[in-house]
Amino acid sequence: MFPSHEKIVYFFAKVGTTQTTFSNGVQVFRFANNQVEKHFTDGSKEIRFPDGTVKCLFPSGEEESVFPDGTIQKLERSGLQLIEYSNG
């Protein structure tokens, strides 16, 4: 694609979004509202929301969200939703 030490950066001025593609294939999107998404080559994604929530999407269809208060929400492929509260 391109040399291992380089990256390609696009800025979409109309929507205020920056897309950076690294030589290893990882893409990082930075949106005007401060949301940041990392798209990995295996199909997984990590989304960091402005409020501090981090959501991970996996190629299997499973999801995991970690909220600022420490609560963890998991969604399994079967559709089962599990919530772990920070206070137990």
C-alpha cells in the first residue's frame, strides 16, 4: 500500500471529519463532536464517545461498552445482554 512509516490523512471540511489510514491498515476517524473511531483490519472497531464511553464492536457481532461510571454492557451474538454495574 505505502511505506511502513507513512500514513494518509483526509480532511472532510464540510463535516469536520479527519480520516487517517496507517500503513498497517488501521483507520482512525475523528469527528467534529470529538468522537473517535478506530477501524481495525480484522473488522473490529473501537468507538470513543465525547462523554467518555468506549464501545468495542467485534467481527463476531458481539459488542462491549464501558461507561464513564465503570458500568460494562455486553451484547453477545445470541442477543443476550449482560450488564455489570460498577457497584456490584
